[in-house]
Amino acid sequence: MTSTLTCENLSKTYGGVVAVRDVGFTVAPGEAYGLLGPNGAGKTTTISMLVGLLKPDTGTVVVGGADLAADPMAAKAKIGYVPQEIALYPDLTGRENLRFFCRLFGLPRREVRARVEEVLDLVGLADRADAKLDTYSGGMKRRINIGAALLHRPELLILDEPTVGVDPQSRKSILDGLERLVADGMALIYTSHYMEEVERICSRVAIIDHGSIVAEGTRHELVELVGGADRIELTLDGDVETALAKLRGLGGVTEAVRTSAASVRLIAEGGRYLLPSVISTVDGIAAVTAVEVVEPDLEATFLHLTGSTLRD
Amino acid sequence: MLRSLLTVSALELRTRVRDRTALIIAIIVPVAMATLFGVALGGDDPPLRATVGIVDQDGGEFPAGVRREVLASTELSGVLTLRDLPGREQAQRALDAGDIGAAIIFPAGFSDSVGAGEGGRVGVLTSADTPLAGVVANAVVDRISSLVRARTLAVRASLEAGVPAAEVKEFVERNGAAGPALTLENDPMAGGRVDLSVYYGAGMAALFAFFVVGASFRSLLIERKQGTLDRMRAGPIHGWVPIAGKAVVGFALAMVSVCVTWGSSVLIFGSTWGDPVAVFTLLLAHVLAATAITMLVASRARTDAQADGVIMVISFVAAFFGGSLVPLYTLPDVLQTIALFTPNAWTTTGLTGLAGSGAGLASVALPIGVLLAIAVAAFGLAATGFRKGLLG
């Protein structure tokens, strides 16, 4: 199948510091591709190069057959970009904002009105379209922020943390809408700090760290990388640091990190069977006040590959 | 491309109309400025209606030259009056009594001393009550001083070459080495006949053009902060569209602003700015230069607040050195030289020249050329700055 997006060997250096090194991947039509990485890993730089905001030092980006460097207009016409911030005009109404971007992006005059109404329906804001943006709730702003990227019917939608600061109801609405777009054949690149969103939306995920892709594959393929290990979340009351040091030496534990003042996370093969040993290891050092065993997931994979949690 | 640019411009204009800044900066402030200067300063330049006393204890060619030139000058006729006074004390009393605005004192033997290559010293009496009359008297003396220096140099060179002292005066004059004859030119920058309301009105218009254009580029940096600029640039438009769209509105509003200042001054107070085509072209060139300079600042600024501050500083520095706040002729020579690097100086000089002479477009070709050169240089630097920063 022809890819909607093909990027190869993307690199960017700022004053001798490598922000992105040899990043490359493809996204097919109707595929949602997740881009995960801790803060400063190079996600935003990568996305900026994909949407043409930054010129890569090396590498190519081809969108729908158009080379972004050689024919930026054609390539950008196929990209919808949803920035992390609400990149709209607060003094304009929702409808005025959408109309502005329709005209800016060159939609024929006779199509503008109809397309604006379509997008307002799509994001569920037709009834609030004539209210100024600064009267919208956080969730409504996020929805119109996505809507503005859909106006010119892009083949590829790139979303940078599209649900930050959104209430659960709006988040569900946004994710439902994105799933419909993917089902209709749109390609998606999605970054988020919410692992459950990535697991729900994305069929393939790349984990980026220190500017490079350290792992890529389907959720199943990535989870396999941690060898089917379980994640054990412990809440301790006592000397947490000493307990953590003891747990690191426990057979079967492959990762052990402190996630808060009283919490510790372990990655362990057959974790549920290891639980009695875990409790006895910390006995006399700290009391276990809560425990949760989670089967292998992307969070565990991420921790395994990057040594940090996604929200660090 | 053009449609995208007009879309950005339309939104910018709409925003400026909605928040009333367009109305304030393009209409209200220019009318207010014209009114303020028309009421406060309307009419002819006061010092040129003043009387300057002459104390001629020399009786030689220099005081005669001053009288001759003042009488011969059509520009100064009926405006500047010379009054002969017998001595310094009488001149001082007349000055204290307000009968004269300033006095020039030629000491006895002055012309002979200069003719012998020994130089000479001319005295000037001025009063704090009539500062601009003092400027006129000093201007006359400055011109005499340059003649004296040229004559002294020529005489000394002739003496060194072996010309007998008794023949040196005749020798120097016969060989045309005495330097130029004394002339009093009409020079508005040095206190010529200018309606001060026009002078300061033009200066304020020149100053305010920077603020008007600066507001548009400030909004460009605000758009960068709020993310809308990146959203635009990620779309299928040329990267220059948002910048050009803002520049068009800033330029247009600044043109409206300076033209309203001009129109108000003419229509309300009947001031004469000179040939309309020349005035409009000069204002156009000034606004282009102001647009380019503020664009250059925006291309290098990191935040809208930083751009605001820098534009404010540049505007006032250019206004001060360019004669928008104080007349250029009151500045020391070195500052008048620095003024040549500001668009304000060329605009103010050009406009006051047009107002005072009735000349046409050709007479302001130089100021227009310099302003366009400033605009081209600043646009070039701004383009480089944007390519490295905003569009990098």
C-alpha cells in the first residue's frame, strides 16, 4: 500500500546539540501512528520538520507523493496540523476562525460556507459557532482547534498533545472523532502524554528518546520487548529509598523506579507470582500499604526503553 | 498567494478596527496633533520677524556685506530687519528693552585684520527671551567666520610665497583666493521661513508613522506566541504571507495617519505644505522606510514586548536626531551629521523645504531617494532576519 507519509533520515542539530538523529518512518492511509517520548526527546522537533515549520539538516519528508522540500505547497495542502496550544483567535467566534483558515488555505469561495458548517458538525460545535472563542470551555477549544486543521481535507492529520487540559467527556468526544477519521481513511500522527489514548487510537507506535527512535511497532510488538513482564505499583510507608535498593536486587525484577515520595514501580517477569517475595524483601524497612499488578502495557515498555515514565 | 495575503490583511485590519486602535492612530491622533500644533505654533517663524542690531565699528567690507545680502535677499525681505547701533552698550540696552532680538558687533579694524591674514573676532549679543533671533545672528556670524578662515588662510599662504604685505590684499582678491562671497541662503533647516505648525506637524507625523507600523509587526509576534503564526505557516501558503499581510496593513494605516495629519493641517488651519504630489510622494517614501525599519526590528525580536521597546527607542532617537522633536538647526554640527542617518531628518527637511519654497517633486528627489535607499537596506536586513528566525 502507498504510504501517506514517508520520512527518512531526518536530523536536526542546534548549535552542536543533536535534537533529532536519523528519524524515519511511514504512515499508511487509515493508519494512526503514535509518537511517544519523554520531554525533550525530539518529538516536537520531529513534528515541526514534518509540517514544514523547521528545515531538517538532512532527510526527506514526502506527503501523498509530494516532497515537502521540493514542492512545499502541494505537500502542505495534504497535511492538517493541530498544535499543542489553542492556535486560534480568541476574539473571533468559532465560525469566524474556521472561515479565516478556509480562505487562508485557498478553499474556493463558494465552498467556504459549506465546509465550515461540515467541520462545525464534525467537532460538535454547530450550536456554539457564533460565540467568541474566549467563552468556550477548554474541551470546546480543543475540538475547534482540531476542526481548523481539517478544513482543507488533509490526507494526514498531525496532532501534538490534542487533549491536554480536557475534561473526560470532551476527551472521549475527541478520541471518538479521531477514530472516525481514521476509519474514513485519514492517516494520523498522534503524540500524547496519555498512554491510554495512544493505546486506544494508534495501531503503530514509535518511542523516541534522545532524538532517535529506539523502538517501533504495533502495541503487541512493543510490549513483547519487555518480555511479558508485569508492572507492580507499590505504595510504601517507611524508608522508601532503602526498600527500592533492596528491590532492585531481587531476582526477576528488571526495573525499579521511585514514582513519587511513597510509590515505587517494578517491572518483573511473572510479577504476580513474585509478590510474596517483594513484600518480604521490604519487611522491616517499609510497610506495603497498597499494591497493584498490571499486565504488560506500553507504559511498561516505555519505562523499559527510556528509563522514565511518560509524564516525567 | 494574493488571496491568502489579503485574508491576513483583512483580519489584521478588522482586529485593529474592532479594538479601535485603527481609529485612534489613523484619525484621532493625527487630527489632534495637527490641531495642537496649529493652535500652538501656527503662523510664521517668530525669529524672522525679529530685528537684529548691527554695531559697525569697523566700517569695512564685512558689515557692508551683511547689509547688502540682507537687503538683496527676497526670502528675508520684510522678515528680518537690521538696525544700526553705535556701540556695544547701546546694543545691550536695546536688547534688554526688547527693541532688538540679537546683535552682531564688528569691532574696529576687523576687515583690515582679516585682510592682513590675522583673522578677527565678531561679537554676538543674544537674549534668552528671543532664542531663535539669536540663532539667526549666530548663523550670520558662522558664515562670516568661514569667510574669515578662508581669507586668512589665503593671505598667509600668499605672504609665505613672498607676496609683499602691502600688495597681498589686492593679490588675493585678484586671484580669487579670498573664498566665496558672503551669502545668506534661504535654508529652512537653519531657521528659514517655515510655518512651525507645518514643521512640527510633519515631525510628529514622521514619528508617529513608526508607532502605527510597529503595532502591526507587534501583532505578528503576538501571533507567534499564541501559535496562530505556526498554524498559518504549516498550511499551504508561502511563509512570507503572514509577514506581508501585516506589513500591508501597517503601511496603509501609517499612510492614512500621515495624510490625515497633513489634511487636517491644511483644511483646519490653512497651513501650506507645498506641492501635493511632492508631499504625498515624500510621505510615502517615509512610511516605506518606517515600515522597513520596524520590520527589521520584528525580524530580530524574540517577544512582542522586546519589539515594542526597541521600536519605541528607535522612534524617539530617530525623531530627536531627525528634527521631529527639536529643530535640526538648534543641534550641534555633529548631531546634524548623525541626523543624516535617520529617515525623519530627510522627511522633515524635504517637507519644510516644500512648505517654504513652493518647489515641486524634483526638489525632494534627494530626500525621497535616501528614504527609499533606507527602506531597501532595512527590508533586505529584515528578510535575512526572518529567514534565520521566524521562517528558519
